[in-house]
Amino acid sequence: MPKRIDSLYLHFPFCAHLCNYCDFYKKVPQNKAQDYKNYHIYLEKSFEVHQSLTKKSGYSWAPLKTLYIGGGTPSLWGIEGKEFLDHFLKDKRIELAPDCEFTLEVNPGAWTEDVLSQWRSMGANRFSLGVQSLDAQMIKYLDRVHTIEDVFETLDYFKNNRLNFSIDFMLGLPFSKELNRNVVEELERALSYGANHFSVYILTVKENYTHYKSLPSEEWIEKEFLDVSAFLKEKGFEHYEVSNFAKPSKQSQHNLNYWKSKTVAALGPSATGFLKQDRLRYKWKPNSPEIDVELLTEEEFKLEQIYMAIRSEQGIMLSDFPKELEILTEKWKKRDLVTENNGLILLTSKGYLLLDSLMNELFSAKFL
């Protein structure tokens, strides 16, 4: 089969402010004009490296079915960024397919109508909003630079323009229990703006996190997660991946490529790409356009495929594995962690919550 690349992730590394919990690669520009120029040079040079890697392995570019610009805060790239990327893609002869899902991450308070209009004119048709909470106090403890007023201004814009957008929410936030945070009420309010997708993440931090001692208990977090899952499913959303909920046909096609272990190219500091047919993963160094390459063994790739498939609605088929897997999944069914439909094993919401421990059980079974 031809080796084609039709999915691209682009990492924009700049933020207006570094939130105290975030561990994505990012930085605050010291000299915006020069830092953005250096970033553009980085992308140009890294593309040459990328071409060398992919051509040597026999890959070629196809019209992109998904393009995802993440960060950082990509909406800060502005009109300058849109113009650079438009020229960049045309110069590299990378086209967008007519039905390309083109996602841009947007933070409240970090966009203008002119900027979003320009990105839409280029083809951006899906937006991921870094809201995190509709509770002003929670936003403060998360060290977000935006205000609750910025959040509602952003939601109003996307509602009034009938745009296709997803909202990021976070669970397990500091002081949630003390302040009796009601995330379901927040989600209900968010739904009134027309969001058709939610990414709901549990805050994960290290012990040096500022509010580490004020994080809620595992029991509180479990209740939040299960309440959110039940509420969104009741509202017509599919819980199609551990942290993701979508109205029918509104799943993130780009992220589904990861969960289906498909080829996804990547450019930008610290971005990670994968070439499926060669089982080759690569990661860009943050300070120079160079890559670290990892070749997965057949067994490593098989385990990764299992992990990715079972964490989403794709699930895994019992018939693809020895009898030992069926014995293990029977134990999970008794604990209401999985369901089975004609041999297809899918995690329940409770199973999603315990994904990592289930994978430890699965991998320690050594049945491959």
C-alpha cells in the first residue's frame, strides 16, 4: 500500500502567560517579532529534516484530511501566523482536502474577530476553546490569564457565529470540595452556547504544584467524572474516548487518528509524529530543528494499538487474542468496567476512569 501522509499536527509554542499546572512545551515571547520570526525559521528548517525522514521511508504528502494547530496558544499567532502558514503549505505543495477538519486552539482573551476571520478564510472550521471552568474562582486557582468575562465573551462569539467548537474542561481542581464546585451546572450552562464537543480532563500535577495539598480526594474526582459522563450522555453526547464527548458525527477526526494508531505528521518544538507502516515515532527537539527517532518493535506496536483502541469507542475484538484475554475481560465485566457486544470489548465510564490500572493488568498478563 502507498505510504501517504494526510494528517498534520503543528505545535505553536507561545503563550501570554505560563499557567502553574501546565506541562506542555511553551514559553512567553520576550520579543514577539523576533521570537515569531525564529519560530518560522524553525518550521522551515524542520520541514527539510522531515522531508528527508519521510522520503527515505517512502512517504509522500496527500491532501490533508486533518490539520490541528495546538499549543501553547495558537490564537495568539494572529493574522501574521495565518499568512505564514498559508504560504508555507502552498510552498511545500501541501493541500487541504475539501473535507479537511482544520482545528485551531483558542484561549479566551487571546483572540480577536479579525484574527479568527482570517483563519476561517484559510479553512479553519473547528475550534478548541481552552475554557477549563465556568467558575470564576476555579479559573483563578488554575492561574489562567483570562477572566470569567473573557470566557463568556468568547462563548457568545462562537454561538452568535454558529461555529463548530469544542470546550476543554478540567476536573479535580484545587479547592473543588471546599467551594463545592458543581461541574455539571457549568457544563449545562456551556451547552446553551451550542458546543458539540467536550474534552474533560482530570488535573494531573506533581508534588511541587502550588495547590497540591488542596487537591480533592480520589473519591471526589471519581464522582465528578462519572457525574459528567452521565450528564453528557443524557444530553445526547457519545463518550467516545476516555476524556472526550461528542454529539453524533462531531468527534475529533484528528484525535481519532491517534487512537486508531494511524500516521500523523508533526512539526513544531516538542511535537510528536508517527509513521504507522514503519512503526516509527519521532519527536522534535524544542530548541533546534532536529528529531529523536524511536522504532517500535512489532510487540511494542501491538501493545500500543491495544492501549489506543481500548481507550476509545473502537474497542478491541476478543477474537484477535488468545483465551487469556477473555478470562481477564470476564473479571472486568463483573466489576462493570467493560461491556461486550459480539466479541467487541468496550470500556464503560467507570472503566475509562481506571484505564491505567486495567492496562497494567492487561500487559502483565503477557498473552501476546
